[in-house]
Amino acid sequence: MQRAAIVLLQKNVPFKRIDIDLSAKPDWFLAMSPTGKVPMLQVKRDGGTPVALFESMPICEYLDETQVGPRLRSDNPLIRAQQRAWIEFGTAILMDTWAFLTATDDETATTKSVAIRSKLMRLEEELGSGPYFESGRFSMVDAVFAPIFRWFDALGHVDFKNDL
């Protein structure tokens, strides 16, 4: 959900957010989202018929391709492929972060902490002079990593560089 909201904000597109209780998903939502996950974006086809887009990256790509504002993905096929790879890497970090935050035992927490640290160190090797992944230009990769960094407030007590 956060990735899509970030892209909408980057593109200055007004939107209405509807929160879904994921423990009691409404029938209308399940009818529109085959995965039952958020985000889900409802748009209209050319004829005005509503259609639901689901999964964050297809939604983000659609928004990038159809909305005005700076492009968040490169037009260069090689760079775009590299962006997709780093997006997958960011997704893996987000999954590790969620597993760490919801761990119910020390072994899982330690394993995920090590995985997060390793991935963050690899990411740091790739970063340029900043402030964004591609130096001075905000890209889709940044939209993917932003929710990860948001979790760092919740992880404030963990020093991934020194705790291990």
C-alpha cells in the first residue's frame, strides 16, 4: 500500500484511501482483489467500466506510465531491468523486516536480523552520492525502499551494524 501511495504523491495525483481490516476483509474487496491483499487500485477502462489492479508493483508501474510527472522508471531497457532487480531486492528486505518484527522466538529474530544486516550492507555498496538510489533523481527503487526505512523507527533499538 505504501509504495503505491508514494508513487501517487510523487505524481501529485489525488487519491482516496480506503483502509481494509485484513482480519475481516469485506466481500466487495475480495471480489475485486483475487489475492485478498492490499493495495488494490480501481481505475476505469476507456469505456468507463471499472477494473481493479492489484499487487503494488503493477499498480506503481501503471501509475508511472499513465500519470503526468517525472518518470520513475528509466526508458533504457538495461537500467530498467536493473531497477526491477533492486525492487525485488527491496521486497526481500521488506519481507525479512516483517518477519523480524513479528518473530515469536529468538532464533527467527536473529536469523532475520542477520539477513537484514547483510542485505543493507549490500545495498550500501550500490548507493551513489544520494540522496536517492540513482543519486539526484527519485525513482521507483526509492518508492520501494521508503517503506523499509519507515520501519527503522520501530527498529530503533536494533543496531544492525553492531548488534550481531
